[in-house]
Amino acid sequence: MSELDAQIDEADDQVPEDSRWIERLSGAVSDYEVMGAEDAAGLSL
């Protein structure tokens, strides 16, 4: 997840705020799929 955060931080200077939000949301979905529903649900609570 830290690698994803680093990529988002690098993109902060290059994209508008709205696009950054989409990146974070896409990353959250990817993490959810990788971890599995139970683990992700525990983290989101």
C-alpha cells in the first residue's frame, strides 16, 4: 500500500484534485480485491 501512496504523491503535482480522488478510490478498490472482502471490511469500519 505504501507503493500506491508514493505513486499518488508523485501524481499530486501533475493532476487536478478530482483525478487524485479517483486514483485513491481506484487504489482502495484494488486493495479490497487483493485482501478479500472480510479483511477490507474490517479496515473500512
